[in-house]
Amino acid sequence: MTSKQYNSVWFREPRKPAGSSPGRSREEIVAAAMELLDAEGLAGLSMRKLGARLGAGATSLYWYVAHKDELLELVYDEIWGEMTAPDPEEVGWRNAASIVAHSMRQVILRHRWSADLIGRLPALGPNSLMVADQTRKTFKLAGFAGADIDYANATLTAFVFGMTIPEVAWDTAMAGYDYDGDDLRQTVAKVAADYPDLSDAISATDYEDPRVMRELCFDFGLVSVLDGLERRLVT
Amino acid sequence: MTSKQYNSVWFREPRKPAGSSPGRSREEIVAAAMELLDAEGLAGLSMRKLGARLGAGATSLYWYVAHKDELLELVYDEIWGEMTAPDPEEVGWRNAASIVAHSMRQVILRHRWSADLIGRLPALGPNSLMVADQTRKTFKLAGFAGADIDYANATLTAFVFGMTIPEVAWDTAMAGYDYDGDDLRQTVAKVAADYPDLSDAISATDYEDPRVMRELCFDFGLVSVLDGLERRLVT
DNA sequence: ACCTGAACACCGTTCAAGT
DNA sequence: ACCTGAACACCGTTCAAGT
């Protein structure tokens, strides 16, 4: 029964106040890591490769970061920094919620490796907090009170993440497929042969571009979730 | 531009028809893998350790499975096998949806390693398909038609997964905390100091058991999602 | 048909030593 | 204060060889 405390990068000061002269800074390291991640995915990020990209020895990073997970926490927060969370006072709570939802999705689709980090890492960085604060404001303005503010907030982000993460997985699974994926669909239909209803549905989606279908699916779900939340407000 | 086809374990026959005499079978391997996963988590499952547990050489597994990902596909489908998807004809579509949602959540909380697999692996095993077929039936019975059936289906599971995966992450992050986590909450509040609203909310949840709070949050979100979906039906 | 062992190309992380 | 190199304890996977 070890009683080790949980530790996040955000719980301690960076070793470099980000403005000194020699050596590297967190910013450089994070930027290089993002480049590597965007180019090669999560599996492509190793401490050695990142060190090499920075023109440094493989293990020099350990002076700036306690371990790889801390590095991941840092790049994870960058993701949150790319999200647009508009002021609900200006656009109304429903619009604000819609916009942030679409924005979250877009960011994940842009940085596909982030899908693997979401829900694995705690989101305690400054950017995450900024977004969380803004969405909280959004649901407060909508009329929620007390814990319901957080519940509504959690419901929306759960939907967005739950919808988007598998999208990324499917995309990467089908990467390298030249055709529109007809033979894949056929194979899947064969596996589902025991369930006539299911396999009918699979073949039926034949003619649609998967990207527009997912877009439609996301919109359908989003308005449903927002309607459902709105329903909590009428008392 | 390599045009490698996507391949799932489920797209090819197992090497053993599961009833022969010598050697191991997929069933044994999967069962042992599940034990290892439940005991040590995803990081604790290595081909070498699994081989050892089966009293075999480290690399003997490669005769039954093409690579580790295939093994993961197999154990992943076991997860789906533990879910309860009741017949909507008997309990009504809303009940059926509620029950399957809670069941999904419970299964994930029971096998925490599955949280890392969801959305990373395609769900094409027999158990996944059975659940998918049943939930499709549920939304069909509710009155959805065409693509909307799948959209509603996707919305519900997105919510459940998006809600539950982070739950697991928080739990494992705080594993080893003896106290009720007061000091953690304090630390988090300090990090969020710039956002008075947010940090107030964090301290306000003080007295509650996180487990019951999550339960409440899940229920709140679930009825919201179901209400929202139901709203799509009135035309 | 099934399993082994050695080997390859990687990992994250530690740590004494350098400047 | 910052970085290096060697070393440790792991990985997944391949493959020739055994029975």
C-alpha cells in the first residue's frame, strides 16, 4: 500500500522562468514535440528522437521534465490552447456551446494523436483551465446552478470526446485505403452477417462520403445533447 | 503511398477451431490476458509476461496471433461480452437505452484498462456486434429511421464513453491517495487560482464523495441525452 | 503442427561524470 | 546550471531451428 501522491507538471514550477539565456526552454521542447507528434503520431514521439530533433543528447530532456508523462501533459495543454471558446454573453449560451463543441472536434481531428491523450491525462494546464472556465460560464449563463453547471459541462464534453475519438481511430485504421473503402465495408458486412439488420445498415451507407456522414452524425448528436440540457432548465 | 489493407483479427479465421487437443487455444490466451490486465493494467500486459503466465516461451503466442494488437482486439471484445443490452421490446426503448448505458459504464469501471482501448481499436468482434445490433434495434423501436438510427446510437455511446473514460483516468491518477483527496483538491484549486469561478466550484464539491458525485453526473447527462434524442422524434 | 532461443531494433529512465 | 554516455531493465517482433 504505497501512498504516493499524484503529481502533475502543473503542480510545480518549471525549472526555467522561460526567459533566461543558456539551455533550452519548455517552450522549445514542447514545440518540437508537437511537430514530431503531428508528423509521426504518438508512437513516433520518443525521448531519444525528440532529443535528436533538438540537437541534443537523448537524455538531456530529463533536466526540464521529470518523465515522459510530464512532457505529454505539456503538449496536451497546447491542444486546449487551440480551442475557441467564445464569450457566451456575446453569442448566447447555445451558440457558445455549439462553437466550442465543433472547435474541440476540429482540434482533435487536426492533431490526431491527442485522441489518445484525452481521458488518459488530467487536464490541469492553463489552457485547459481557461476553456473549462469559459464553458462553465456558458452553462451558468444558460441558467444552470450549483453542481448542475458542472454536470452540463461534463455532458457536453463527454459527447464531443466520445464522438470524436473513435472518428480518429477509424481514420487511422483505414489509412492506406485507396478506394472509397467499399471492400472494407463489404468485409465488415460479412463479419456482421449474423445480424441482418446491422449489415443492411452498413451496406446502406454505401454511397455517402464518410466525412460528411460523420459531420451529420455529430450535428445530430450535438443538437440532441443541447436540447436535452435545455430541457433541464424548464422547471 | 503504401496501400496496405486494414486487417482485423475478425477478418480471418483463428488457427485453432477451438476444440482440438494439443497446444493452446485463443480462449486460454484471452482468459490469461484478461487476468493479467485486470491485475496489472494495460502497461502490465506484455507478450513475454503473458507467455510466462501460460507456462510457455515468450514468443509462442505469435503462432496464435499475428501481433499484440490482435490480442488486444480479442480481449476488447470480451469487454463487450460483459455488457447487458436488454430487449427493448420487453422493457421499452428508454429503459433499454438506460440499462445498456449504465452497463457499459460499469464494465469499463470494472476493467479499467478497457478505457484505453475504447476508441483506439475497432469494435468488430462478435460481442461488439451483438450489442450494436441490440442498441440499433432499441432506437429503431423508439421511432428513428434510416441514418438517424445510427446517429442516435452513436450519440448515446459517445456520451457513455466520453463520460466514463475520464472517470477511470482520475481514479488511477489519485490511486494511492489515502485521505479523501482534500489536499489534491486544494492543489488543484491553487492551480486554478486565476479563475475564481472555477476554483470556487472545485472547493465547493468538498464534502461529497467523488463516487456518488460521478454517479449523479452520469445520470444527469444520461437523462439529458435521452430527452434530447426523444425530442428528435416529435415532428 | 506447435514451440523455443537467440537476436534485432527499439524503448524510458538513472546516474556518475563532464563542462 | 546544463548536458553527455554508458548502462539497466525492459519492450514487440522475426526467424531459423527444434520436436
